[in-house]
Amino acid sequence: MIEEKVGLLDEIRSRFAQVDACPIEGERIFFENAGGSLTLRSVIETSARMAAIPDNQGRTNAGSKDLERQIQDAKAKAQTFFNAKGGQVFVGESGTELLFRLLSAACLGVKKPGIVLGSTLEHPSSRSAVARWAAIAELKDVAVPHNDTTGTVSVEDYLPEITPDVRIATIIHTSPITGMGVDIARITKAIRKVAPDCLVIVDGIQHAAHGGIDVSEADVDGYVISPYKMFSRHGYGMAWISDRLAKLPHNALIGGPEANWEMGTRDTGSYATFSDVVDYLSWLGAHFTDSRDIRGRIEAAGEAMKAQEAALVKAMIYGIGNQKGLAELEGVTIIGGEDNPAREGLVCLSVSGVASADVVQQLNDRGIRTHVRKADHYSGNILRPLGLDSAVRVSLAHYNSRAEVATFLTAMRDIIKG
């Protein structure tokens, strides 16, 4: 665990901006990481440096050539980050836009008739893209019901709907509402046994900051992330796609390279700031492995991040020191249950007799940033079946501390007493 290494957590926190204070509200604890992580200082510095450059790619001057070098270096690092043995990485407007782009091409390009298979656990980015493009392509849209009790979806839930005519499958790696992870490798393996040519596209936007992405092991065809939720900045999403998905007809300039999925002039700053993220993971992983291999360090960083978050979640649910955890506080219900091994750095809860919006506001008044999720088009698929109109999302990251959890539990105890 990160906090077991003396001084490491302080060193980690020093690499992030606004780690313990907001420039508007002052000192605060940041438990709203699912809405967007803290930003690496190196990303901020790179963003400022790149914004000042007037040169464009594809010119003969040295400045232009250096932009191209930075893009290629970042793409190589991203391939390592995804553990991709082939395919390509590219950026887009956002994670949502990229999911729409991948799914539109997939729906229009696969054999007809057929099925697009997803689940009710998914974020509306993938579900909306499928609803639109499956209808246009005259494919059947099938959504597997997720498990309301566990807050996730399993291979057993998918199995009844897996048939040879499943052409495309969408899987969310982690729910941004319940915080529960999904075994994408097992689900993909089950699908390929019955429908070997199925294109599998994964929404990894929530999962990315919690360690463990391996597109080769998972045997998927597309994986999308939003780097602002993984220590980078707003303004871009990133996708990896397999070679066979890349070959499908897609939006592109007439006469341009057939396999090119990038639209217009590339934002070098997007690539450069993701390079900073990979460099950070390599640095962090070096504290937990002697490997000089970047992929080995990324994997070690992921395991360390997961261990730190698991310890923080355990303290939050079961208590720390002489403080009671959420499981012992009267009127608190934890979505997905208290003891759930699928949980990834997030606790979503409701408090009997207290509106979730009021809980979030009272926490904010005490200097603790969380978020209310409402039963709307973003979260209704999770909350409505539970009979909830809203819930409090408390989302952690590896740079959060046990001391911050203790402060949160004190605040929750006071709010419930009040």
C-alpha cells in the first residue's frame, strides 16, 4: 500500500495541483475523483508550453518535426499503457465522442442482420451511441440487465443473450455510479466462443484511473478513456482500436490514408499531456518494482493504486481508529453492498431521511468535495431500480489519505446526528 512507504504519499501529492485546496473555496478534501481527477503539475506545465507553439505538423521546419516526434512518442507510450500488440491510438473531442465514433463505424460496417449486445450498467455514452446507430444500421439492440444488488454485470448475466448473430458487444469496465468493476476478459471470452467475429468495444472511462488496462489479455477491439479522469486535462479523449476495427469504413478525408481515424489537425498538446501521465505511472511503479520495463512499471503502479484505494474504501466502510465506518452509521445504505470485491475506489450511498443533495452540501460546507447523482439520464438506470431519486457519490484516488477518510467519517457522523 502506498501509505506504508514512508514519505511516498506526500511525494505523490506534491505532483498534483490543488491537492488539498480549491482556489475559490479554500482548503478542502477532494472526494470527487469520478467526476474528474486531480491534474498532474507536469500536465499543466506541458499544456502551457504547447499552447504557445505556433508551428503545425507536416512542415519542413524543426519546430514542426518536433511536434510530430512528440505525437509519435506519446502514441508509443499509449500503446504500452493499453498493452496493445497492434492497432492504433488516437485522440478525439472526448471519451463520449470517441465511443460514438467507434460504434457508428462498427454498426455500419458489420454483417447484417445481427445484434448489438450491451448492458443496463453502461453509461449513456455507449447506450446512446448504440441506440442511434443500431437503429440506422437495422441491427437489434439488446441490453443485458445488470445486478441491482451487486451493482455490476457478470458473464453469467451476459450468457443467456450470447448468440452467433451478436456482431458488436459493448462493455463498461467500471460503473461511474456504483463504482463496481466488470470482468471484461471473461465476458469477451464467452462471446468469442459463440460469436468469434464479434467486435467488442469497452468504455474504460471510469476504470482508467484505478489501474489495470490490458487490451491484449482482454481480447477486445476498442477501448476508450477520458484522460481528464486520469490525471490529465479536459479537452480530449483517447481511444485504442484493433486493426480489424480500423479497417472498417469510417469518417475520413477523401484521398487520405485509409486507416487514418484522426480528424483534422492533431492537437499535439493532447498527446504530450498523456505522455506525462504515462511518465508519472512509470515513476510511481518504480517504487514497487525493480523492472526497467515501462509496461512492468505501469502494472506495478496499477497494483499499488488499487491497494491504496482498497484500504481507503475499507476504512470508509468499516471505520478507522475509534471511528465508526459508514456500515455502522444509522440510516446509511451503501449501493452494491458493504463487502463487494468489485468496488474500485468509490462508495455510493444514501442516508435515510436526508436528501442526498443536502448531504453533499453539508459535506462541502465542511470542506469535503463529493457529488450528488440523480435519477436522470446519467444515473437513472442505476438508481431507479433501487427506488432512489438520488445518491451521494464519494470517489477516491490513490493520492487520497486515511486522514482524509477519518475527517469524512467525522463529518458524516455529525450530519446524521443533525
